[in-house]
Amino acid sequence: MGITICAKHGRVPFVETCGHVAQQIEQRTAPTGRQLTILGHLFVCDACFEQLGFDRFASLAEMPFEDAIDVDDGRWQLYDSAYDRLEGRTTFCLDCFRDLSPNRDP
Ligand SMILES: [Zn+2]
Ligand SMILES: [Zn+2]
């Protein structure tokens, strides 16, 4: 899992978002979208989730990592290409992100 340094929280895990969610966070509004934990925390808006076909590999997020890493049916390739096409990818401190979305548990 990725670690980042936050001015407020110190050394913490980070969440990676698409540019649209990043904008919501920068405006200090609670982000809306879908959260996935695949190789780290990912949070994308509904439009990116649908356009990039996240539903085709979202099941990886539901598996224990030791099992997911052995998956060999193309889902990792789909993940890689969707991740690469995610526009304006930005990382945020996970604690700051949680401060903005109190009802979520990424
Ligand atoms: Zn988006
Ligand atoms: Zn922070």
C-alpha cells in the first residue's frame, strides 16, 4: 500500500482519485463515487467507473489480496488499462479524505 506524508497527519496511507473527485475534495465537499481497494485505495466518480469499465474488474477488490494476485483471466489487464486512462489522477492523504467523507470507510 502506498504511503504519503501529510502536513496534518504525518506518514499515512493515501487514496488515489480521478480528477473529478479531486476537484470535489479541493472544494472541501464530500466526494461522491465508488471506492475500490485494489493494490491500494482508489476512489473514482460514477462516470469514470462506468466509462472505464471498472465493473469488469471490481471483483478483484472483494477478494483477499493473496487470491487476487493469482487471478489470470485478464482482469488485471483491464485494471491496468483503466488505471492508465483515469484522468487527472491525484493522491490524497487517507485521513484527510476520511475527514471529508465521515460516513465512508475507504
Ligand atoms: Zn471521474
Ligand atoms: Zn492528512
